[in-house]
Amino acid sequence: MQRVTSAKTPASDRIKWSRIAIAAGQACNAVLRDVEIDALKQQINELKQLTLERLSEDKDSDANEDRRN
């Protein structure tokens, strides 16, 4: 970043280094976004599984209650 902010660096070089820094930042953001999306997908799958298990338990308890009546 010093090359971008230094007054000693020629303007053309500052522009070049600014573009490099922007590209690196965009690459980092893309990777982080992909990681976050994967984590969210995993959480959604876990919630689906827990919900299905809970629904199954509720159906079993309802069936047992019906047998008692």
C-alpha cells in the first residue's frame, strides 16, 4: 500500500498498484463469500435434518397417543 499512497511514487505506478490492490481485495472477497455460502449451506442442511427428526418424533408421539385413546 505504500506504493499507492507515497508521494514519491509516479502517478502511473500509483494507478497500477491501486488496481493490483483492488484486484487482490476482490479475490479475497470472492473467496470469503464462497466460504460463507458453504457454511450457510451446511447450516441449512443441519436445520433441515433437525426439523425432519423433530417432525418424526412428533409423529411418533402422536401415534402413541392415538393408540392410548
